[in-house]
Amino acid sequence: WYDLLYLEEKYSRWLVYFLGLVDHLTLAELEEMLARFNLSPKQTAAILKGKEDADRALVRLFRVGEPSRTQVYHLLAPLNTEFILLMMAKSRHESSRKAISLFFTHLKHLKPDLKGRDLVALGYKPGPLIKEMLDRLLEARLNEKVKNRVEEKDFIRRAFGPP
């Protein structure tokens, strides 16, 4: 399924298959199994954390039912592609599969056109306010309230006033 999207994003196919094979194991059992492999402690920790986070995210997706674009983004963005693909394979709920598909096809790489330097160039002072502005711009993009650079500038001026 993922390969047919032609997103040309690399992922570790072996890890997706491996995660599918060991999905029935508890985290303790998985940790014991990973100890037998010649993986670095960093790789082992990443697999354990990723699986735990993916399992938790899948439960949240199910509980929400029809998540908003913002909810989908914030739930899935911290996860590596391999773990999201595991979630897709495990999910029996259409709403969860639709949310995962939406994330890969529309949300994953969505970013505001304006950067911090653009906001400074508009006259806003560097600092924590810039981060807040960028976070609000991302939310506006996710919720399709702004679609381009001009709309983003207008949004910032409306939300934060003139510099």
C-alpha cells in the first residue's frame, strides 16, 4: 500500500516486517528477544519506544473515532514511518486507516511557507513569540485556514497584530 503511494520516502522494510512478526510479544518479551540480536542499545531502545508509542497512538486514534487533521498530525508526526505502517497493518478500523492515509498523503510534510526569519523581516522581535507564531501557522495550515504565503502573512497580522 505505502509503496503504491509513490511518496519516494525511504523506510526500513525489514523493520516493518519484523514489527509485524513480533507484534504479539509484550514489551518485556520483545526486549529480551532484541537482546539476542546484534543491535546497538540505541537501536533496541528506538524499537521498544517506537512500538510502545505506536500502540498507544493506535488506541488514541480508535478512541477519537474521526480525528481532526490537527489531532492526526500531532499523534503521528513524532513516530517513524515504520511504526505508522505497523499501525496501518494492525488497524481494523476504517477511521484509523483513513487517518493514517491522510497523514502520509497530505499532512506529514505540511509546513508553513513563512519561516522565523520571514517573521523577523516583517518586524516581529526574535524570541518565544516567533515560535508561537510558527506553531499557530502550522495549526492554520493543518486546518486549511491558510493555503499560501500571502494568507499566512494576513493570518499573522490578524492573530498577533502589527509588529
